[in-house]
Amino acid sequence: MHKSIITIIAAALLTACVNEDDAKRTLRDAGYKNIKIKGYGGPFSCGEGDMSTTRFVATNPVGRKGVEGVVCCGLLEGCTIRH
């Protein structure tokens, strides 16, 4: 019983750490195309002040396909793209 409750809480927390709308907007504004959101970016992908980390695969502004990275979004600093 306890394991299932912990699993549900962990899943909810990880889902809350993904910000698909802001990630897509940040990538589009930077010139990325064919954006595919791949979920949570991982616990060490972004800085301490970031509230969300969203993994992606896209075509970068110079046309390279299959570029992978994360979009990190903070409460006050906005979003940044990391590779």
C-alpha cells in the first residue's frame, strides 16, 4: 500500500516538473522546428532555481535534425535551452 502511494506522489511531482507549453514556445521563438516533447528532463538537467525541466528533440535553427536537449524554466528568469 505504501509503495503505491509513494509511486503516485512521485509521478505527480515529475509531471509537475514538465512545462510543455513554455518549452514549445521557447523553442519556436529560438527558431527550432519539428519539436517533439519527450517528458521530464531529469533531476540534474537544470539549475537550482528552475521550476521545470522538459526534454525535447527538434530541428535546430540551422537545419540540423534530431537535436536533443532540455528547456529549463524558472519562476523569475524565464526559460533557457540547454544541450
